[in-house]
Amino acid sequence: MNRKFNETLQDSKVSKEQAIIEAAEHEFMENGFEAAKTTKIAARAGVTHAMLHYYYRTKENLFNIIFEKKTELLKASLFTSFDNPDTPFLDKVRNSIEAHFDFLRANPNLPRFVINELISKPNCLKLFEKQIKRVAKMVMSRVKEEIEVEIAKGTINPIDPVTLMVDIASMNIFVFAALPLIRSFALESYVDEDAFLEERKKENVDIIIRRLTK
């Protein structure tokens, strides 16, 4: 009986913590760190302000948890496709572009959020660098080796691995960072926004693959 009661309490705690995280994510994405209010986060999560403070202490702690989570997901979307040694190199590149684009599509406010916070909060830049550097050296080393093999075989044009990753990231990120502006002038010739985004993803893949192939 006590064990079941304790499990129920633990589930309730996890549920409340998750509700706070989700509410805080919405608040930060919509308003940024400085304008976000913990009272609004608590109300959105359906908890008291005192309970939010009990679980997470400060707004900055909450922000750091969410920022770290999002940078981990962002990093994974860009690099995970290179983990499979049996996948042909160009397929890895294609998969990486598509996975990164789809991640941004699921988190369309993230690019503007990250850019704004990196500019306004130097501590965010340090946190972002820490997250990226944790795997970047290992991944870049592997990508560089694969690029050198493909260049030696004559299947791709010479390219620096950092240049390749920056090309992929910047092309995809621009679409979502500029999406509010794009909506005002570029969607009239498409059935809907989803059709435009699918076409843009395909175009980004084609541009990178054409850059790589002879």
C-alpha cells in the first residue's frame, strides 16, 4: 500500500515538473527570457507560484534547463544522421538536412529565440558553446574522414566539414527565422504553408547535393 502511494506521489511530482517545463518553454519562446514571467508560467502549468519556486528555484534555472534541452535536440537533428557507418555519404547529408529542417519545422520559434537570447544573454552563448563542443569535435572528425574518402574516390567536390555544416544549418535556419516575413509575400503561389516548407526542404537538399557532386 505504501509503495503504491509513494509511486502515485512520484508520478504526481513528475507530472507537475513536466507541466512547468512545458509552460516555461511556451513562455520563453513567445516572450524571451527577460519578458517571461514566472507567475504566467505557474498559471499556465496549473500550479502555484510557490510550487514552481519549490521545484526550480529561479527563472534562470528553468531557462537553462529548456535552453540545454533545445540545443541538445538541435544538435542531434544535425549530427545524428552521420552515426550510421553503412549509409552512403550523400544519403547521410540528405538525411541530415531533412532531419534538421523537420526539427526546426516542429520548433519554428526556436531560431529567432536562440538568436535573440545569444545576443542579449552572454551566458546563453557559453551554454550553447558547451553543448555544441561536447560532440562537435568527434562528429567533425568523423565527417572530415568521410569527406576525404569521398574526395579521394572522386565522388564529391572538395569541401571543409565546417563549411558543409554551416551551409546546412544556415540555409534551414533562415527559412524559419524569416518565416513571418516570408508569409507576407512568398506563399501566394503555394497551396498552403506546408507545401511551401516541403518545397523549401527539397530545394535546400538539392542545393547542397549539387554543391557536393561533380
